[in-house]
Amino acid sequence: MIQWARVNELRDDVGAEDFDDLVKIFLEEVEDTIQDLSPDSTANQMEQHLHFLKGCALNLGFRTFSDLCQDGERKSAKGETGTIDLTAIIDGFEQSKTVFIAQLPKMLAA
């Protein structure tokens, strides 16, 4: 679900002192964008939102969430927004976030 090697790489890239702030910003931006997801969105809007979410997910190592966003992004590009499972995408984020927050201190201490 979480690619911890990516998380460690990100922490090394930005520095331990800025890592927590960066994570907080990423999570806030993802949550804000998730609020914008709507079955009433145009295919282009949905594709843009899911592309952004996919990028954030990859930066944070949220592999499962990223895969869900990528699938939705592909469907949006084909104009198939009605087949996108927004509930699964939102749940995927919430599950990833829960695991990430719970395991982050342990993984960084290792």
C-alpha cells in the first residue's frame, strides 16, 4: 500500500526538518482536490483532478491510491467518467493516509 522506500527518498531529498511540513501540505492539497471530485465533473476536469492526485500519491509513496487515480484518469481520458468508482478512490486515500500516519514514526526510526 505504501512504498516506504519512496517516503525515505522524499525525506532525504527535502531534509528531515522540512519533511513534516511537506507531508502536511501534500495531504491538505489531496484532501482539497478530493472535495472537488464529483460525478458531475466534465471528463477533462476529472482527468486533471485525478492526474494531480496520482502525482501527489506517487510523491508520498501511496501506491494503491495512485493506481486507483491512474485508472480513473485513463477512464476520464476516454470520456468514461461514469465508470469511475469515486468511492473507491476516496476510500483508497483514507486507508493509505491511515496506514501512513500510523506507521510513519516507526518507519522513519528504522
